[in-house]
Amino acid sequence: MSQQPLPPHNIEAEQSVLGSILIAPSVLITLRTALKSEDFYREAHRLIYAAMLDLADRNMAVDFVTLSDYLGKKGRLEEIDGSGYLLSLIDAVPTAVHAGYYADIVRRCSVARRYIQVAGEISGLAYTEDFDTVETLHGQVLEAIYKVREGMISTQILTPTDRADRALSRFETARERKGQMGVPFGFRDVDKLTGGMFPEEVVIVCGNTGIGKSAFLAMVANHVERSGKNVLYVSAEMPEYMLTHRELARRLGVTARRIREADLDEEQVYEISNQIAEIAQGRIFVYEGNYKPSSIEDACREMALRYGLDLVVIDYLQIMQPDRYFKNRTEAVDHLADGIRSMARRLGVPVIVGAQLNRELFHRKDKRPTLSDVRESGKIEQNAFMVLGLHRESYYSGEPYQVSKYEWESTMFGYTQPIDLMEVIVLKNRSGPENVSCFLGWRPAQTEIYDPASAEEDWDG
């Protein structure tokens, strides 16, 4: 009898992939979406790659020391022939530059092995004639092929016990945080209405150009930072220096123009040095690069691996770039909305995104935003767990929007101006009340949004 040939595999390519990761751990960020542990032919390589992924998911360093310690504690080190084998992987490849090519070889062999397996399953179906009709057999064959084609290596099925364990974990977390399980916006009444931002969920903040979307997103980022969490700010709307100028203006209580032109007195110059030093010690990271969903997700994964990631802020959706060409704008925006939704689920953190409104509301008497006003795509609202609409009467009338006890002159930070209110409308909330609203204070000179409730002690009216 002729000997059965070995399934397709390339041990050298597998070693080169693992060695590349040990040389340059950031390689894992791009490889993990295309390469699974099951793609490796040698069992030892599967163990090593799975350990690397687990370390990365825990935001731990991936190197020789951590990997040896991890496998040792799991009792799996001897299964890979000891830590000496890890050192040999580092020696197996001189550079990590070609890691993608090595991964393609590993992936190609893996797919070939799966097709061989599927071919055997199809052959078994045909031989046993375990099907009712030809159409049934045809459907089973196509299903088996599509599973390989779509990369469906395995399907995770949650048992009732799994679901119960997750529910108990969520409940205990909520109790520890006194009911606040999500990441707070940092505005008292907004958090009361919404419960905050939750992992894997997308929050849309919509409003017209100039209404204060960027300011709202920036203030949320500042609040989250002060709570000790790490934020990645993706600003497709304005360059980093403008974001920093605005933040310094809010901190000093002056206009961004004065920051840009260095029009400050000696005391303010001293203070700005202190504030810049605080920014350096802060937790807000700014993304500068390609504003495509895939590129942003790669940056998020890199940040999660190197620093930890608790919140992603994107300003704003419609100005992002799709990953591929679309015939019309609606399809492109649909793609962007779907990409952000998928990214949030894969990253396991909340994503808050700015979005433009249709200009049609300018022709309505009531200019408060509605869900139908979200520009260009119903997918934006569809993919969001929460949609907040921003509204200011002064944006349309030119006059400050003042009500009841907030009609006073603010002297905070040494400047005086009338109180102008911004209404935050909860247009959609899958886990709470909808079509409810609250008010925040708005300082246009500093593009600052603040919580009037926290300033009540300064009001003597």
C-alpha cells in the first residue's frame, strides 16, 4: 500500500512567524486578525501562539520572559521542549519585516488542510448516501465549503451555565461600582439618564457643524482621563495642535486664539507650563494616521497592548475614509458605521462617535434633532446602542439660551459672560429612557461644556 502523504504544512514558516513576534511584539497586532492558533500544524506552535494571544488580551508584554513564565505556570513548558525552544525561535528569523509573508504561508497551508478535511467529509456523505434529496446533499456540500471560505474555524456556543456565569459576573461588577457599570460621561445628569458608556457599545453624539460636538467629545475624554482610564482620541476633524490649544484654553480660562498666539501675561505663562506638564502625565492619546476603520482598529489594539485602553473617541464619523471604494456615499457611510460597530465588539471597550445632522432641520420650526436627522445613513442609528442629540437655541437665534436660576453672570476663571445652555437629548437608548433631555453649560469663547449642577455653589441668585 502506498503511504498517505502528510497534510500541507511549513514548519519553517511557523517558526518564523513566532520568532517575528518575539522580536517585535507589535507584529501580533496585525497578525491576530488573520491568523489563529488552529492554523499552526505543529501542536507546540499552537500552544505558543495561543499563549501569545492570551498575554496580549491581558494587556501584558509578549516576550521570551513573559511567555516562559506563562507556559511554566500553565504546566505546558515541557510540551514545547522547554524555554530553550523559545530562544531557538528568536534565532530562526533575523528580522520581523517579513512576518506577514510567513503568516500567509502558514494560513495557506491551514486552509489547504481544512479543504482536505472537508473533501473527506463530503466524500463520506456521498458514499453513505445519508441525504434525502440531491438538493440536500448540494446544500451540505456548499455549507461545508463556505465554512472554510469564510474562515469559520469554530463556532462559540454559550451553554446556559456560561450565560449564568456571565450574568453573575456583570451583576457583581455593577454592585461594586454602585450600579454604574459603564464608563461615565462625567456630566451628572447625562450619566443619570444613560447609565454611562458600556463595553462593546457604540454611542453616537450628533449635532450640526459648530453646535459643540467636538467640545462635548473632548470634555468626555477629559472626564474619563481624570477617572484614571486611558482614552484614544481619533480626530479626523481637526489636527492635534488644535485639540491641545482648546484643552489649554479651557484649563486657563482664555480663548484658543490667545493660546495659539502666545498672548498671555507672566502669570498665565507660568500656569500654562504647569498645565502642559499635566497633559504630559495624562491618559489621553491622540491618533494621527489613516482614518480608515481597519487602521484605527490596529492603532486601538496597539494601544491596548502597550498602555491599556478604556475608551475610543472618534470625531467624526462622516469624515472617516472607507476601507474600499463604494459607488455612492450612502454605501460608504454604511460601511463606516458597520466597521465601528464591529470594532467596538472586538476591542471590548465603548466607542463614542460624533456624527453630522442633515441640514433639512434648518427649515423646521422645531430645530431640536431627531433620529431621522442623522445624515446620510440609517446604519449610523442602527448600529448605535445610544444616540445623543446636541441642541443650542443660541446656535440658531444668536442669543444665549437662559432659563430660571441659571440667568446669572459667571466669574469663574476670571472672565465674565452670560450662561448659555446646551440641551443633550437622549434620542436612543437600548438600556434606558429615550426622548428625555438635560442641560449643560456652554462657554463658546473656550469651547467648553460644563455641568451647571456642579457650579450651583457659585450662584448667589
